Amino acid sequence: MHRLALLLLFLLAAPAGAALPERLSETGLGGPDVRAFEPRFALWSDGAAKRRWIALPPGAQVDASRPDAWRFPAGTRLWKEFSVDGRPVETRHFVLGDDGRWEFASYVWQGDDAIRAPARGQVLALPGGRRYDVPSTGDCMACHAGARSPVLGFAALQLGPAVPALMREGLLKGAPVSWATRAPDFIAASHVEHLARGYLHANCGHCHFDGGVPVPLRLALDVGARPVLVDGAAVLRRAGTRNPYQQMPPLGTREIDAQGLALLAHHFNQEHRP
Amino acid sequence: MKSLIPMLLLLAGAAQATDRIERGRYLVNTSGCTDCHTPLKMGAHGPEPDLARSLSGHPESFVITAPVAPRAGPWMVTIAATGTAYSGPWGLSFAANLTPDVETGLGRWSENDFLQTVRTGRHLGRGRPVLPPMPIPVYSQMTDDDLKAVFAYLKSLPPIRNQVPEPVAPAQP
């Protein structure tokens, strides 16, 4: 009973997640602890150019003891900027609070700063009549919250060749010692397979992993392992449509990635023809 | 006396599970789930629920491939004879198979998959939108305990193999 009372007291006393600021300029982007990074397998975002940054609390480390599901220290902050035709449109920001919960916000660029978008999301009209979807908080969580790690791009297979430098810098703890000299990777039979399965890992793996969506299609990759064989026809059908009820990924894109689809078709139709 | 404690705990757990399923049965029967998810058949006194296919969704043998073309006038929605397919401005939607069949129903779903679907209005909490006439704005306000009870009841049903088709988007203007 005493323990229960203590737990209740702790829960009542725990601070709620701090509200994210109204302006991007107030989030700390550009500060001394902020570092840029780039995943090697891109998430298709209808051709938008992207830049990404991460800031860890001073002296904190990322726990890489589960190589494919890194855990981040409280206070970790990330940003992702989307640009269309050379102009920044939106910057997404998320922060891990002391209570272990991630907070998500999107900021829409207006002049020299970006303003926080409504939590329900919004649709922007871009020059040339293009529509641009700013995701709702729920949409952010749809991709990030249920993944093996909510941070999708700052991960072993996505950083790949950049990992040894992070190891030497002491930024990772619990990681395999071999990563200090050899970048983590998965096993692919060919360069095309490496690119194609990396593409699927980046675009689909955050839902299609063991313990993810209950669909028998495993597209997430594991460090040091071969990709699981999958139904290539099903992948091509879903990636090759923008029927809103059938397309994959189901959100975050209105246009087919022609180049990505061609890569997948080459891999599944020529390399993996039954 | 001590040796009875594990057995009593086991019995208490079983009673709790039964209570939850019963609560779920009550909620399903009073929240209109069968209105869309159990197909209608023509009986002696008109359309009636086909209880042999209870909660198994739109019958795969009843093939409909395209939404009804929008018509002038006051009508917006067209309902198939089974009451399991709906055509409207969103296109064509089919009631899902809610029985625990592994291949075609909720058999592989976790409790969290079910809760997230109802909470977010997205399939499995992260896929395509759940379409009308599913009253997500109503059911999403249920408590976690009630949604868990509904899921426990649905998982207790006999599985019925019935592959419900994918929804169809409206034709582009």
C-alpha cells in the first residue's frame, strides 16, 4: 500500500509535457548542441528536399543496446525541414519529455520564422497550384509512435557509415564494439537489393516490423541480417497507386515516387523473379 | 489455506475475463455494431440479420466493384441489400469482418491495434482512414475499458472466414 501511495504521489507530481513554443526560432534550432544528420535511405515526401537536425542533452548518450531500436535520453530534440522548389515550407519538431513521452509539432514558414501549425494539421496552397499537407499531431504519431524507435532517421541502418564516428565520439552506449570500426549494415545479395530493401526499410519499415501492423509483410531490416523474402507484387501494387484507400505509405504522400517504384520493380521483377 | 490462494487468484482472473466479455457483448449489442457488420438476408417478414454470418462483414460472394454514380436530388448515400456496403461521396465502403478469423478478420489484431483504430479513425491506427458510416466520432469517445471489453467479446466469437473487399475511392471528376 505504501508503494502504491508513493507511485500515485510520483505520478501526480510528475510534470506534464512542456508545451512546445509557438515559433520555430524559440525551439533551439541553431544552438550549439544541434547537429545535422542525413539518413542514407530517403523517405519519399513527394519530392520535397529535407534537412534534419538532432540535439541531445549535454553529456547524454543514445542507448544502442538494441541495435535496431535505439532509445533516446529525455530532452532529446529533433527537427526536419521540408523545402519545395528551394523554399522551406515546413519544419517538424519533436521533443522527448522527462515523462518519457514524445511531443510533436509542425511549424509553417512565414518570412524569416515558422509558426506552429494547428494540431489538427492544415493544407497549404503552394505556387503552381500544388497542395501541401502539414500533418496533424495524430498523423505524426501514426508513423513515429508505434515504430521500433520513434526516431526513424537517426538509427543504425539509416546512419550506416556515420556510426563509427558517433561511437568514437562517445555518443552511443551499449552498441556493439565492432561499430567503432565497421559501420552497421544489413546483408544484401546485390547493390540493387541493398538500395531497394533500404528504400522499403525507410518508407515502410516503421509499421511493417515484427510486432508492428498485423500484416504478414516484414519490410523492416535488422543489422547484420538478410532481408526477409516478401510478396513483391503486393509491394509494387501498393507503392504504385495513390488511390487513398490502397496507397502505401498511407499518409505523407500524394504522388507516386516514379524513381523509387522503378527501383523496386527492377529488384522484384528481375532479381527476385520466382 | 495457502495452497488455495493460487487457485482463488486463477478463478478471480477467469471471472474478470468473463465479466469483460459480457460487458463487451452488452456494448456490441447496444451500440449498433451488428446493424452494419452482420449481413441482412431476406426472411419471411422482410430483411433480417443473417445470424450464421454474424459480425462477419460484407459477404465476399456479393461482389460490388464501383460506387453508385452521384445523382441529382437530395440523396447522398446508397446502401446495398445486405446493409454491409455503402456508396457515398467517399466512394464505396464495406463493413469489416469483426470475427477473429486469422486471415480475414481480427485474428492477428492486438488489443492495441483495435483501440488505436477506434481512437484515431485510421486502420490499425496508422493506415487508411476508416470510412463512413462507421461512427468513429462516437465510438472514439468510449473509455479504454469499454473498447477493451468490445475487443475481448469480438475475439471470443467463432471465427468466420470472409474476405471483405478493399474500399473503392470515388471517381475523379
